[in-house]
Amino acid sequence: MKNLFKKEKLQIAVIAVAAGIGSEFKIYPFTGDSFRIGLGVSVFLLFLLFMRHIPYMWTGLFTGIVSVIFQGAEWMLQTESLSVTDALRHNLPAGIYYVVYAYGMLHILKRTDKLHPLLLGSFVAIVDFASNEAELLLRGLFIGAEAFYLLEWFNLLAIAFVRSFFVIGLYSSISVSQMRALHAEQEKRMEQMLHIGSGLYGETFYLKKSMEEIERITADSFALYRQLSGANERAFGRQALGIAQRIHEVKKDSQRILAGLSKLYDSEMAVNMEIEELLHHVVKGNEAYGQMLGKTISFRADIQTRFVTAHYVPLLTALNNLAANAVEAIEREGKVAISVFESGESFVFMVRDTGRGIPEQDRDIIFEAGYTTKFNEDGIAATGIGLSHVRAIAGALGGQVGMERQEGGGTTFVMRLAKAAIL
């Protein structure tokens, strides 16, 4: 708390000095030079709007003191007078202005909910006008300043409105820019989180598949040990038993890794996501993927139903894979359409592309484990989650995925998921 207080005192000092410097840039709206309007008030207001956590009354008091010091020193230089008393009489009202202004802003910004800029500007203009009134009253008491004519009072009110709305407009513009930057940063972090979550989810599928295979190998090794032992092949039997034991250790290590991945996956995820937001991330991510591959691809999302799901990561993983396959199937330029609608007790997701399509002879095996059409220059098959795992994800969500014939080339994948599994 002590460090925080020191920080607040530093902030108040910065505001006071900035307002004091700004007050040196001024105009004299009325006859004579006893009353002036400076830039310091605009600077002061802008700081108050952005730093609403600071104590306003202390800020106004300290700013008023600094203003009196700045303007008093200037007055003494201009009049070649060394009278501190006269300097205070001529400039103390300008300091009181900031105290009254801070008091008014305290009631507006500290005790009122967020206001519309027009309403806020009107309230601030009234506070500005009232503060000027207080300053003028004190100038009349201290130095006998003449009362102003009615027209000059209207000029003063007009100046208050112009100055207040100018600062409020500047504040609103900066705030909107900051909110846009914050929203962009939040969206970027959300995309990073979803990318991590989708990757972890895909890896858990690989790991679960591997563990199932390890379990089968362990059982087969132990069965082989019994057969060899029963056939008096004890040496080979012990070797088979050793293999089974080592495989069992690998399984336990895999279980620990899976538990860690699941824990990390759960900690990174939010609670729910709307389908519109989910498809937004699918489209945005795969647009960037297409650009990375040097392709010109237009995406279209057709959402005919609305729902919120807590199972958005597996859904995102499956749709991302189907969309990425569509991007890879397009040679240089083309279109990808993603649609979602209801059909009975299912949600249906369709991913269409205008790519080269799936060869006729491969259509019955595309969802088999190990199937791929992507090879690198050395003829090595690509690694990725694959359509077999998309089918596994669909099955885990109470549904299925298949491919439909599409006239004019291209491919259409259809994934049907049970509503009860994802709502």
C-alpha cells in the first residue's frame, strides 16, 4: 500500500505539472487581462478521465497550488514586482478554479455510472462554467475585477462547452482505439489458446490410440509367454514375459503423460463457446493457412442454427482438420463453404471445397488409419490428425462423418453429431 500511495503521489505531481505548463498557453476572452483561459484545464480534464482511480480532491488542490506558483511567477516577471501578496491576490483564483473543478468532476465520474459522451460532455461543461464562475467571483473580491456583461457570460458558457466536448471527443477516440487494440489482443490470445487446446486434444487422441495398441500387444505377449511355457520353451517364455513387462511400463508412462496432457488441456479451456465464434476461429485460422500456402481462397460460413457448447475443442479440432484438408485440396484458388444446421436430434456440419476431389478408388478407405494423399518431396507421408481421427472425434460426440458426391468437382464432408452430446 505504501508503494501504491507513492505511485499515486507521483501521478498527481505529473498531472499538476502538466496542467501548470498547459496553463501557460492561454487566451484572454474579455476586456483586460484579469481573466484568462488556458490549455491547462483541457490537460487536467484529460488526465482525470483516464486516471479515475486517483484522489480527485488532492489532485485538484495540488494542481491549483502548482498553477498559482506558475502563474504567480509569470505575473511577478511581467509586472517586475516582488510582492508575493500581490501575486497571490491576482493568481489564487486560478488555483481555486482547479479545486472547484475537481470537486465537480468527483461527483460526475466517481458517483455516476458510465455516461454517454454527449451527456458526459454536457455535465463537464457545466462544471467548467461553475468553476469559472468561482474564479471570477474571487477575482472580484481580491482585485475588484469588473462584472461582465450578459454577452460575455454567454461567451464563457460557449467556451466551456467547446472545450469540454473537444476533450471528451479526444478521450472517446483514444478509448475506442484502446478498446479495439485490447479486443484484438484478446482475440489473438483466444486463438492461441484454442490452437494449443486443439493441438492437445489431437495429441490425446493419438496417445489414447497408442495406449489401446499397447494394451493389445501386452496381452498378446503374455499369451505368447503362456504358450511357450506350456510347450516347455521356458527360455523363450521368459523373454516374452520380459517384453510384456517392458510394454506394461511404457503403458504406465503413457498414462502419466495422458493425465498431464488432460490436466493442462482442462486448465487452458474456458467454459462455453457459441457456434458463431467457433466457426469464426475455424475460418480465420484456415484463411491464414491458405495465405501461407500462397493460395487465394474465399471462405463462407453459413450458420442456420445457434447454440452454445462446452465441447468446442473437439469440435474445433475436427472442423479445423476438414477445413485444412479443403485448403490443401485446392490448387491455387478456390472456395470453401462451411455450414451448420439442425436435422432431427443432430447438428450437421458440412465442409465443401472446389478442390481436386478424392479419387474414386480411394473413397471407401479415406477414413482408414494411415490414409493420406499428402507426401513431401522425398515421398514421406504427411503427419497430422487425419480423417480417421476426425471419425473418432465424431464417434465420441455421438455421431459420424462421411463424404458426399459433389457435382462439378471438389469434395463435401458431412459430420453429424448428436445434440445431446455437445449441448
